[in-house]
Amino acid sequence: MKKLLSLMLALSMLLGCLSFAAAEGNDVIEINIYHHMSTDTARGQATEKLLEMFNEAYAGQYKAVSSVNPDFPTYQEKVKAMIAANETPDIFCYNFNPNDLSRQESGKLMDFTPYMDEAWKACFKESDLELLTLDGHLYSIPRAQQSAVFYYNTELLAAAGYDHFPTTWDEFYACCEALKANNVSAISLYTADDAWYATCFLTYAFASYAGSTVANSGVIDCEEMVKAAADLQKVWQYTTNDAVGANYSVASNNFANGKTAMIIDGPWLMGSLPEDIAGKVAVAAAPNFEGGAIQDNYQVTDAQSPWAAAAQADPAKAEAIVALLKYLTSEEAVKIYTLEGSEYQSARMTLTDEDKAGMTPLQLGYYELYATGTENVVNVQRNLSTAANSALPSLVESLVLGEISAADFAAQLDAENAY
């Protein structure tokens, strides 16, 4: 009997310990972070590394768990649907569009204003915080706004007679002709999904004709856009045969495999280039018109892609979200994103000589070009309405196939761009 009682007491104590451990485990606040950066990209790997570091630093207190949707256009619409269904992710990122404030106006996002202390505020440009503030409320935290620059294969251009990237649009098209004569497709473009490369080119041409003020104004149906659309038609003769119907993966792989000589993309491209190709690649400022409407080394950027969070009734959960976002925007995290993830963040950082020494020539080239940019123009696609964004790929395809004119393209895109 004594043995039985002793056994029952030991069992009771064990169960008590297990219950206590379970209770302690329940005290760990889980933070779901929904994003589009898959681990087959350098920036996705950097994100996962940082989340693991955060979980180690806050073990027993917070735990970040990520879920990923790498199809960015679909991801963006999914976030909107989740907000509408009261299923807003704890943390997510999105492309900011000043003409579509439905997320911020939903009443379902966390206001970071009470948490934006001086130390955290000092991490960002004041203009970025102002951009994301609505009626005195800061519903988003600046994350990244990348420049999509011209990358080029130095060997392919050299074989076509060019020891430098073209500085004017006339020289650019002459270079395209020379590459074509060598049976090389000059530039990677595509029409599927968001037609990102095509709209980057369109925006560069538009900015060259119109200048940054007009190009950033949201105006679509204008003479300068018609000229830019005509240039998109023109450049299509120098892309690959699979560009119509191709997506980002196909088009970027064409450059990574040496099938094209140029591409317009953000810094994330660097992490996906094979070493044998990356060693032949350089970056350059876009071509311009002599005495044109915009300064040399103007840059087309993606939209600001900030972090946002679900509004929280529980102060402890809100503090957990703030802790994670402060971690992801710290200088240490920004360096990891930059040096390992090839993605330049909005939060400030200072690269030391030692940091620069550890960068590849391509990374350093991008950093120096990015840092010396004169005027920024947001890709025209990023300021369009949902309807216009949906229509854009098919309009680009119709344009480059000659089914509609440049003037038709501008007029039809403008007609779809209603809010």
C-alpha cells in the first residue's frame, strides 16, 4: 500500500510538473508573420534567419511563425481578403499605393503611433514615416523601397562592341541592334502575372519624356505615356521569343542563363544569379535623353513595401508585435538583409569598410548606384487601381502584339484606373 501511495504521489507530482510546463508554454506569445519572401530567394533566407534569431533572443516569451505566399500579386489580394474577413495576419507586408488606402481605412490595422519612440523613429527617413501616416495615425512601418536598375552582361555587350552600358536612348537601341546581329536577345521582358519587367521599362521611358513630377503624379492618358508605350512596342523586338506569356521566373532565368544581355530588376536579383554569370554582370544608370526632362541617374523604384499589423485588443500581443518589428528594422537586421539577402531596407544603416570588403563587386556596384540616385519615380503599375492592375498584363500583351496602338494602351489603362 505504501509503495502504491508513493507511486501515486510521484505520478501526481510528475503530472503537476507537466501541467506547469504546459502552462508556461501557453505564456509564449505566438506571432504569425505572413509575407511573400520564399526561401528559394536570398531575401527569403535572410527573413527566416532573422526570425530564428528573434525566436532565440525571445525564447520563452515570443515565437514568430512565418507563412509564405511567393506569388506577390496573389499575395497582395489575399491580404485584402483576409482583412475584409477579420482574419488580418498579425504582421504582413504590402505595396503602398496612395490611391488605395483601403487597408489603412479598414479600422483593422494596428496604430504604431504610441510605440514610435525617438530611438525607433530615428531609424527611418521622416519622409517615409510621413508617407505612411494617415490622419495622424501610423498604420505601417517602412520596410523597403527598392530601385529597379539596369543589370547587364559585360561579356555579351563587349562582344557587340560596347565596353560600357548605353547612356542615351539612341545608343541603347543601337546596342540592341548590335546584340541582335550577334543572335543575342537584348533584354528580358514578360507579360504574365504583373508584367514587372515590361512596366519597369515603360516607367523609365515615361520618366525620360515626362520628368519625375508628372511620372509620379498618377497621370496615365497623356502624350508622354503614349510615347513610352510606343517605346515598349519598339523594344519588344529585342526580347526573347517566349516573352509573351512568360512570367518573372522565366524572364529572370533567361538573364541568369546568359540568354539575354540586360534586365531591369531590384537587388533581390543578385541573390539568384549563378556565380559564373554574376561575375560577368554589372549595373548602370538608365539611358536618358540629352537635356531631357529628368536628371541622369534617375531611378525607377518599387513602391514602399511596409510592414503592417492587425489591430490588437491584448496589450501583451501588441507589445510582442512591436518587439518583432523593432527587431526586423534594427541596424543588425538591415545589414543582414542587405549583405546576405540582397535587399535594401528603408531603415538606416552604416556600412563600414569591413562590410564593404565583404560585398561582391555586383553588390557594391548596386549599393553605390542606389546611394547616388538623383530622382526616383515609382513604377507606374504600383499606383494603379486593382482593376487597372488586373488589366495591365493583357494590355501590355495586346500592345506588344500590335493588337492595340500606343494611344489605345494609354486610354484603356486610364479608363480602368478608377477608384
